[in-house]
Amino acid sequence: MTTLYTSDHEWLSIEGDVATIGITDYAQQQLGDVVFVELPKVGRALKKAEAAAVVESVKAASDVYAPISGEVLEVNDALAAEPALVNSDAAGKAWFFKLKIADKGELGGLMDEAAYKAHTA
Amino acid sequence: MLARDESDLKRTPLYALHLARGGKMVPFAGYEMPVQYPAGVLKEHLHTRAAAGVFDVSHMGQLALRPKSGKVSDAALALERLVPQDILGVAPGRQRYAQFTNADGGILDDLMVANFGDHLFLVVNAACKTEDEAHLRRHLSDTCDIDSLSGRALIALQGPRAESALAKICADAPSMKFMDAGPRRVAEFDCFVSRSGYTGEDGFEISVPAEHAEALVTQLLDNPDVLPIGLGARDSLRLEAGLCLYGHDIDTTTTPVEAALEWSIQKSRRKGGAHAGGFPGADKILDQFEHGAPRRRVGLKAQGRAPVREGAPLFADSTSTEAIGKVTSGGFGPSLNAPVAIGYLPTPLSAIGTNVFAEVRGQRLPLAVAATPFVPNTYKR
């Protein structure tokens, strides 16, 4: 299992041809208290950089973009009932959705943990 | 790299205190203001409703209207030429909510007017204060001297423990009632205190000389009941209280009647009243009083969890293509733990309980017209 990061503060955990995607701890700190998460429909084919999910704090709504292309296999329904999970466990329980990776070549443009740490430093 | 725009932003006398308390500074109405502190918007909001919060609102405009005759009634009558409120009826030591109107009946700004015995004290919105002052000078200079009190900071202390917190440094605070206003000693400073605010909670607004603002706020924050609160929670608190935000819920295109602010226009200024009319847009506003306005500001509660924000178009049903109104303020109400919004609808669809739809990201979300305030206010009348 490999974890990769985008410059938009999303993480991707790669297992075989499935990517589990969420937002980083840095992102949740910037957003503040999350009160609502809208997730894509299972089966939707997402293109890289397309708006895939929405995360809302008290003060604003922010789009979460698909970091790579792929079909939505599963979404985290726990976030509908408990959006605050994004604040308490952004890198774990608060995953957003799982994608069937369409093109592994797209992973090449993403950052590893060291590069992401440097990006947010 | 500091953007030029950012370097042009003004700072309030409490800027250093905001930074010291970890305030996240953002541009607002030409000022660098704290949108939140480390506690975050949600906790700041809930703390204000549970205990007390202190807000820096020094960006707002403070003005004194001094009658050249020395009679405050002359200043009151002069101001009545610009607002539809009964200012003559504001007793010494009292304050009233008002609006500057234009010839079309629209709202140029909303404001507070207090009678300080020998002059009137006005608090106006930050974004409008330059225009408001020019407006006052243009129309009232014959009868009044207009002083911009730019050397004063303005602080709001709000919440159920605001009274006990202020009482420690202002013995008069507990005896004040909602909308009482006047000069008071707070700590060792000469302040203007009103029992009012913008959260729906009991509380006070304190005008203090700029050089003493930090000392005063520091004394308030020494009380563990009091937390500093940013603009983020100020907005969610006022939204739950159903209070209008100028430039969003009211502006030059909305009349006080459309904005459901009839309660703020006393009988004496309406048709048949003792000093009826005589303010800009009176014909239109007083006609709307009698015959109704085509649209009306309403409170809206979402049935789901998704916040419906400013600008969302409103529809009569889930399929119609023609918008019938729009959301002018909206977000998540932390005390209600639910989304709330304010918007405009055609008057026939403005009754409480009416179901409408907002379009958010291509989806139609059901909303119901709801009574405001969404959270009951706790003013000490």
C-alpha cells in the first residue's frame, strides 16, 4: 500500500488498482469544523480534476477534485452522519471515496509523503 | 510577498491583540479582521450562546450628530428626513434600529441611533460609513454638526454571561435594559455602552477611546467565561438570530417592507401618523405598507443537511425552470445543528410553512419558509 498526495491537499491510498481518497489533516485544519460532506454517486466515472465531492464548514463550501480518473466503487456513508470525522481523523476513518484507477500513469504526477510535507511546510 | 491590496488594508486598535490570541486575519470591508481564533467558528459560536464572547467591531462607523441649536430634538427631526423611523420618540438614554432609505425606497444602510441627551450617537456599517457620513453632511449640515468618531474602537460583548462579565468593570451594566444606551465608565475609561448586539443574545456594545481598547478587551478576556470571537461566528450567530446583513439581505434594491422590517417603522411615521412620511422613498414605502410588496424576506429551513448558501436560486417546485427568488444569506447554524438561510420570495409564497426548492450544485433541495429568529432571542427587556 502506497500513500500519495496532491497539491490540493488530498491523499490517495493505493492498493492494487483501487485508490482510497480523502483530504489531508492540513486541509481539515484550514477548513475548520466540517458540518457537511457531499460524496459522488457510486458508479460515476470521474475524470481527473473534475469536482467529485464537496466539504462544507460553517463558513464556506469547498470542492474536492478527483485527483485521478476512475470509476467510483464505494463512498464513505459514515461522513453523512458524522461530518466531524473529517476533523478528528482525516487520514483514516474520514476517507471520502474509492476509485477504480483508470490510468496508473496519472499517479506519476502525485507527491509522496516527504514531498507533500515540504509542500505544506 | 505582500500584495499591494493587503498592504492598503486598515487595522483596528485591537490588531495586535488579535494576532497575540491567534486570530486568523482576513480582509473585510477594507480592514484586516479576525475571521476566527484557534477555537474555531463552531466552538466560538456555541461558546457565545453558552457563556460570553467579545467581538472587535471597530471597523464599523461611529458618528455624533450634534444639533447647532443645542436641542437634541432638532437633530432628531433632521435625521427623520433621512430615515423612516421615529427618532423624535427615542428617549434620552435609549437607542433604536433604523435605515437610511433612498428615493426608490431602497436601503442605503442600516444603523443604530442613540439619544445621548444633547446629541445623537450613530453606529453604521463599515462598508457604508464613508457614504453615510457624506450623506449626513449633504442633508443635515444646516442643522447639525457631524463628527466622525474615528478615534474610538467598538467592542461587542454578547452571551448569557455578558452581564456578569461587564458588571465586574461597569457597575451600571446590570441595571441597563435592552436598547438602553449612553455614556458609562467601564474600568477607568469613558465609554458609550448600549445593551444591544447582533447575535440574538443578551449583551452590550461598548465604544471606547482607541488607545484604551486593548486594555478594556484584555480585562474582559481575563474572565474565563469570555472568549474572543471572530467574524465567522458573528455571521452564523446573526443568521440564526434572523438579523439582516447589509449588502446581502438588504441593499438599495430592497425596501424596508420587502425586507420584513415593518416593525422598525413606528406608527408616527406611517400614513396618518404625527410626523408621517418626509423621508426618501416615503411614497413607495408607505404605499407598500397599505397594499403589500411584491416580494418578502423570509427565513428558510432546509430539510436535509446540506447548507444552502448566498446566491442559490429558489424555485416553486422541483422541476420548474424559472427562479422565483434567491437566498441572500445561508449556512450552517451551529446551535440548531442544521442549515438555515434568509432569502426573498414572492409575497404569496412567503407564508410560514410554504415549501420551496433551492438549487445547489444542480440539485433541487427542499426548504420550508420558517419563522425568525431561528434561535429565540434572550434580550433583557
